[in-house]
Amino acid sequence: QVAEVARRHPEVGRARLVVKGEMANDRMTLKVEVASHADGLAAAVAASVRDVTKLRADVLLAAPGSLPNDGKVIEDARSYS
């Protein structure tokens, strides 16, 4: 689903979905690498996330090469304590 969202926006390079939160208060942020910050791009990507996943996510535009190159597309950074 992350790849499908990225495919809908040619400006997007790599993408990584980060899930944070505690207990039942999860929050998703989709970090996407883009060469330039076009007006409305973050909102358009957020709308695509809703279309594809039926969930809401914040979108963070990042510089090319800034996301870790560890092969992960989804990062679970939730606290389980």
C-alpha cells in the first residue's frame, strides 16, 4: 500500500511509513523523499493514503537520501510499555 501511494505521485522517491504511539493511540506518518516541495503535495499524498488504506496519516516531505536505506518500508516505533 505504501508503494501504491508513492506510485500515484511521480515527485515522490522513497517512502517510509512510521507508526508511533502508546496503547490504542497510534499515529502514522508517511515520510516521502521529494526533490522539491511543491505546493499541495503533502495534502495530495495524505489524500492518497486515505484512498488506498482508508486510514489517516501525516505526511512529512524529506530531502532525497534522507530516509534510512535499510530496506524497511514500514517502521513500528510504538511504545509497548
